[in-house]
Amino acid sequence: MDIINQRPGLAALVAFIAGLIIGLVVLGWGLFPVEYTGADPSGLFDEYQATFVRNAAELYAFDNNQDKLRAALQGWGGDAVACEMAQNSLDPADRQRLVAAATIVNSTGCGSLAVPGVAPETQATLLPGVVATPPATESAEGGSGTLPLLLLGMLLLLLVAAIFYVWNRRRTLMEGTGEDDLGYDDGTLGQKAGRPTYTRPGAAAAATTAAVASQPTPVPIARFRTVFTRGHDTYDDSFSIENANGDFLGECGVGISETIGATAPKNVTAFEVWLFDKNDIRTITKVIMSDHAFFDDALKAKLAPKGEPVLARANETIVLETATLIINAEITEMDYGHSPDLPDASYFDRFTIELSAWAKEGDYVAPPSVGGDEEDLLNY
């Protein structure tokens, strides 16, 4: 299932090729081969066509059955073959039979080709019982052989179009234009792509608040850079956020959230980036997941309680916001490790993220104290 989730376009292509082999080679050629029936003499070599026409003409001279003669020569050019044979025949009797057969089929005979001294309109009387009656209307059979080919062609076109769409959609997701492509945008990053984004139920108010609060001071109050390399199994960096006066505002950090496999050193497949605000009762956490972890439903569900899932992409900025602080976490470097025992893009070999802290202005009001100030509380 991992290969289907990670590479749906490749899986669809493999399924199409396997179905084509099974349907065409195994079923079409092996178990149920095509059997051709009801073919007319037009597919024969010229000498066999001549033999067929001469036999039909001789049979007609014997039984005078016009319907049988038309059934044998009509529809594939048998009258033209009869006229050509009469042109080259040296036997007068054979010539008469061939011209008469052509006349029965097309009612016009062979045109200027005729028995010496006999007019074309009397060619049908060269043999006893020959009456040049109009041939029966030929049943329309055209298209019966081309319809299956057209349907097969349309089916192939639909399959190719479906494969192209899935492959193109997968490539768009892999390249990434922001979290909005994957339906997990909180309303601040989805504007990058310039396309409509899906907003989770209840996130409209949060998106509005984020839009208002996303206008920080020109310079961040603090910047931090943290680097993870495979083998640092106790990786858990945290940083104190202080203003210019040295007042403590909160903390932020990055740590290991989930590993994959049982080998040492640990194979980290997800990180936690978090923000604590002393003026807010919440600690905001988002889980930055590898490509494998993000598209693995079971692993994604396991990590869901830890925080909002985010697909790791280089140069992407992840926003965390509390009552008075905003953290912009930018992934500046990321490299996946490779192991034959683990899926592709499932764990990080190197991961670098830069955190910039911003103080929100004018939208936070400290809650009023209960029962007076601290001095009043102490003077009891």
C-alpha cells in the first residue's frame, strides 16, 4: 500500500500494463484466440479469385440460379474479376459464361467488352435462362469491424488521460506550493499559490485573526537556528524569547516527534515545532512530517494528537501563533536518508530550521486582576 500512496501515477501505469498483458496476450491470444469466419474472396490471391469466379460462372451455367451467383460474386468486385478474365480468355464458351455472370451481378455486363458481334444489351441472353434482373440491395455491413477498434481506441485514450492526470497531480503535490495544496492550510500560507484553498471547519475565524495579526514589527525580536543530523538521538532544542528590555515573553523549540524502524541511530520521520506564550494558556504545536509519514494514514493518525500535520518541504514557512507571539519557522535545509529496509523519503538525514519570533501589537489586553493589585492582596 505504501507504493500506491507514494506513487499513484506509477501504480496506475503498472496496473494498466499488467491488464494489457493479461487481456491481450493471456486471454486474447492464449485462452480465447480470434477466429475469423465469413470472409469474402477479396482476401484471396488473384489466381484463387479467378478460380472462384470461374467455378461460380460454370455453376450458374449448370443450374441458372441467379441468387446463388450474386451471393458468390456481389459485394467484393467479383463482376470486375469476371470481366477481366473474359477479356483474357481465348475460349468463346468460357468468355460467354464470364460475361453473363458479370451481367447478372451488375446488370450492365462488361461495357465495351463483349462477344464479337453481340451488343452489350444482349449479353445476358448468351446463356439459357439469363435475365438481367436488378441485383438485390446489399445489406449494410460496413462498420461492424471498425466499431470494436473505435471503442478500444477510446478506452486507451481515457486510460492515458487518467494516467497523465494522476501523474501531473502527484508532481504538483511533490513540488509543493504551500500547505493549501494538501488541505491543511491555516489561512496564512494558502495565499502563495493564488488559488482557492480548503479551510477546515471552524477555521474561518482563525484565518481572519491570522490575517489581522500577520503584520508584525519590521524586525523580529529574536531569531534562532537549529540543525538536526542523523545520530543526534536526543535532539530537542528550545529557546527563550525575550524583548529588548530582557523581559521574558515565552519559549519555542524543535524536537523529535516520531521515529521509524528499530535501528540505531534513530530514523526520525517527524519533528515537533512548538511555541509557548506566557500570556496564553495554550502551547501551539505543529508536526513536520516526512513524505512517507504524511501520506501514511496510520502514522498520520497516530501523530494527529500531537499537533497539526505539515508536509516537510524545503524553503517552506510554518506559522505558529499565540495571543501575543508569532513564530515563523522556515525549513532552510532538508535531506532524506536512504535505506533498503525502509521506504523512500521516510526519515531525515539532515534537517535545518530557522525560527523568527515576532511580537503582536495592539491586539492583546491583559485580563483584569481579581480583588485588586498584588499589594492589596498582601495587605489582608
